[in-house]
Amino acid sequence: MLKLPAVSVSRCESCAARAPTVFVSLNQATGTDVGASTAQLNSYLCKPCLNRQFRRVTVRNLTLGWLSPFSAFLMPIYLVQNTWTYARARSALRVVLDHPGPIRPL
């Protein structure tokens, strides 16, 4: 069985709201004409911020990730990893939000 990430009530690191949050790690590859760079977002995010950050990183990967050979190699890997991370985090938040009960604070 798939183990979902832990959900806790804490401050969202994006919007500072106190809500159920889940830790996610999203990757981004950006190509330029002189090279490539990568970035990683490691944060506890609430559901709306998780959706927003996933969209932001995905759009940047799709628009800027193919501009250099190195980032073009990393971009599809990051897209799969980010989608997997997003799906697991959404599932974990859905379980908590659909079945209210005690959630341990961070």
C-alpha cells in the first residue's frame, strides 16, 4: 500500500495561514543560452498554495526547461517527480480534510 506523507496543522510557508499542511519538494529546471539552473522548493504548504506552487513550477518547467540540453534532460524527470509528489500530497490532504479528527500540531 502507498504510504502518504504526514499532514499536520501548522503555518503554511507560502501564505502563513494556519491550516493542515503537507511537506513537499518540487523541482524546477531552467535553461538559458549559456547554461542551465535548477531550483528546489521544500516547504510545508496548505492545499491552495500546493496547487499554486505546483502550477508555477510546472509552467516554468514546460516553458523554460527545454532551452538547454542539460535542462531538457532534467525537465521530463522533474515533471514526473513533481506530478507524483503533488498527487501524493493532495491525497494526504484529501484524507485529512474529508475525515476530520485530531491532527497533531507541528
